[in-house]
Amino acid sequence: MKKYMMFAISFIVLFLLFQVLSGLFLTLLYTPDIQEAWNSSASLSQETVIKSSRSPFLLTFILAFLSATIAYFIPKKMTKNSTH
């Protein structure tokens, strides 16, 4: 169980680090086209639609953590089955 906790904590830290670094990298490379945004703003709807109050990051994080957990236990299950 100690190995799993160490794996889980390191996975969470690395996942968050990569998310932040990729966000910074994408922000640095983004160059907005102000003229195009201004031209297309006239045809936008005046209504605001809120799709969801949940963050997509939370869902991504949960799925990544679940897949990492499953990936951690699969080799242990396979070695137990092959030795019997």
C-alpha cells in the first residue's frame, strides 16, 4: 500500500505540473487576431448560454487518476495469475 500511495502522490504532482506547464506554453504561443475578433463580434448573439458549472479539468483529472490506478494494479494481477 505504501508503494501505491507514493505512486498516487507522484502521479498527482506530475499531472498538475504538466497541466500548468502546457497551459503556460500554449499561452506563450497564442497570438490573438484582434481585427478578426472585432469584425466577427457584430454577428454574435446577445444571449449568454451557460453549458456547465463543472470544470472539464476535474473530469480529466479523475479519469487520468482512475486509469493510472488501474494501470498500477494490472501487472500485480497478471503476475499473481501467472504464478498459480
